[in-house]
Amino acid sequence: MTTFFKNLLGSMTTSGVNPYSHVGKIANLPVGLSIEKQFTDIAQFILYNGCRVSSFKVSVSAEGIINCTWGIMGAKENAATIITSLDPSPTDYGHNPFDAFEASIEEGGATIATVSSFDLTVDNGLDGNNYVIGGGGERRSLPAGIVKVSGKISALFEDMSLYTKALSHTESSLKITLKKGDGLGSANNESIEFHLEELVYAPNSPAISGPTGVLVDLDFEAYYDNGNNASALMVTVKNTQSAVL
């Protein structure tokens, strides 16, 4: 996942010696990726050139597997590729997804126990309309726009603290951590942290929909003004992999 986060955010710095810590921040996007779909049972391969990560979304609820979605935009599809031009035997790191039971959340620098769901979206605003005459239907380039980091939290309405922040346009922060075991990065102890150091909530009055519990749903926009992270979003991955492509 560190390769995708580097191409989503633009910058990824690695430190440590097994386990490793990979810290991603918003910067100029890399040139791009080549991504290949491999249908190994029929030995057919489809290669996509000039790919950039256009968007990312992750949703964390109170229980269940954590789902995320990557948006990829490319310049060219080589549908006639018969023999792979990339690694014919790529390393399989397995798939052991994070679970909501392994998640924790901080709001305003302190642990909060009332949040029932969290959504985060990163949109790089790629311009996918750069087709030119004589270009054979391929995009000439994929210029990045101004990155937008936004999302929503839903919390049990037990007091006015969050809603007051939204009404007064008070700056706050969110930090979501998903981890296995101790989360320090050794095998089966991996972790990923999303830190939004500066954000504001949009006011949305808690709705009374019936005799059950009341929730407050607050959309937010994250940004960088003067935070120590120097990024609207900082992503930290701890694992055993030393290389980030």
C-alpha cells in the first residue's frame, strides 16, 4: 500500500530498520505508474501506462473489515499484450485486512469514545481531458489540480463539544489508527495512521429521527496552514517492507 500512498500524496519517507516506518505527505505527484492486470490461467496480460492515483477513500465503522477505494487514471491501455513486460512472478505479500475492532480515534489530540463512523476522501483533481489531435485516443498528460482532503464523522450526541466546534468554526484535528497486535510494524503487527492535523467541521444540527439514540453527522475539510506536519494529511505505515516504489 505504500506505493499507492506515495503516488496519492506525492512524498513518502522511510526510516527504521525492520520494522520500517513510511511517512507520506502531500507534495508534487510522481510521474506515474505502469499497472498490469494478469490473467495467469490464460496467460493474458493488460498493461496500463501513464497511470496516476486520482483519488482514495477509506471508511471506518464500529465493526467489520475496513474498506478502501483507489481511483486510478491512465493514459493508454495495451490490451494486446501477450507476454508480461513487468515482473512475471511478483511478490505476494498476502492479504490480511484491518478490522474495525483494531481501530482507535483521537479528536482534538485526545481519545474520543463517541464516534461511530469515519469517512476520509482524498481527491487530486486530475485533469483527464488532455486528449490531442493525432494522439490516437491517448491522454497527453494528467495534470494534478489542488488536492482536496475531506470527510465525515458520525458521533453519538452526548454533549455539545463537537457541535460547538462546528458552530464556532473552531480548528480541530483527527487521527485514525488501524493496527494489528502492537502496531509497531513487525510481521502481523502492522499499522496505518491517518493524521489530519488541521480541519474544520461544517455545522449540521443533530436530527431526532425517533426514540433511538441521536447522532451528530459532521462533514469536515482538512488543510495545511501552520501545522507541524506541513501537510493536510499525513499517512504513516509501519511494516516489514523496506522499499517504496
